[in-house]
Amino acid sequence: MSGISDVIVIGLTGQSGAGKTTVCDVFRENGFAIINADLISREVMQKGHPCLNEIFDAFSEEDIALPDGSLNRRKLAEIVFKDKGKLNLLTSINFPYITERILEEIKKYSANGEKFILLDAPTLFESRADDFCDLIISVIADEKIRLNRIIKRDSISEELALNRLSCQYNDDFYINNSDFIIKNNKSIEVLKEKAKEVSDKIKEYYNAKEA
């Protein structure tokens, strides 16, 4: 739980390539304020940020800094998705900075009178950000479909895409740890319909509780 009584925080997570961005867009159109954990992650790893300085220190044996002092994100991704230990090292550094910023955003939206907040966080469970959430939605899809989407979306090789998928939870984990599951094996239109249905249910439920 967020600990802020006047807001409802919904966690949105799931597997890479499953369609979380589309679901997030539907919730935004349906009146939810959005916190994008990926954008926050990029923010805390900007040049000069304490988080990035810690990452450079921890990965000093790897050439992950660009000439201008910023992070070579693609190279870092290649390193950590091949080595679970290095992935754990990275997350132990950046997750505390990310969760701190998430809480700041929740408080900001609450102060602005927002009631429904969607936390779009691919690593919701890994970062323990699920602790801030009243409900959790996970988007899943068949592995072959996700693999093709990732290769096309990120312009990476099949090997790199498979490395990324191997670091993520399977369907059963999301099913057992979520309040809503949205399966995205069909068209984008079907996905949007499912997302709208879930967002409507959540708003109707909480509005009815306060009526």
C-alpha cells in the first residue's frame, strides 16, 4: 500500500513484449494518472546522478560509460541479461532510487487531487514496488509472440531477446501474484477492450465503496 489514504495505486506489470504500453495508454485515456517506472529509471541513471555514479563504481571493470560521461545503456543491458549476478548487483543499486521517486510521484498526484494512479513498472515485484499497490494487473502473452515483438521493437538479435526473457518471471508467477491477468495473444483491438473492461471495473468498485 502507498500509505496515502486518498489515492488508489494500481500496479501494472508483466513480461517484456506482452503489451503493457497499450494497456497503460487505455488506463490513461480512462482517467488514471500514470507513473512510468521506466522513465524514472532513466532519470536516476542520467549523467551526474548519484545512482549512475554508484553503477559506474560497481561496474568499473566494464566499459559502460560513453565518452561524454553518460551511460551506454545497450552495453549495460547486454552485460546484465547474460549474468544474473550482475543483474542483481544493478538492481540492488538502482531500485532504492527508483522506489523513492515513485513515492514522491504518488504524493505529488495525491496533492493534486488525483484519485486513481497507475504505476507502470515492468520490475514491479523485483523492486518491491508492489508494496505500494492496492491492486496488481499483469499482462502476459505466449513466449513466441513476445520474442517476435521484442526483436522488432528493440531491433535486437534473437539471442539478446531470449536472454532478456530468461530473466523474467513465468506466467504462473504473475497469475499467482496478481489481482487481474490480461492475456495478449490476439489483436491490439482485443487487448484494448480487455484493458478498458478492467479499468472500468476498478473505478466502479472503488467509487461504489465511497458512495
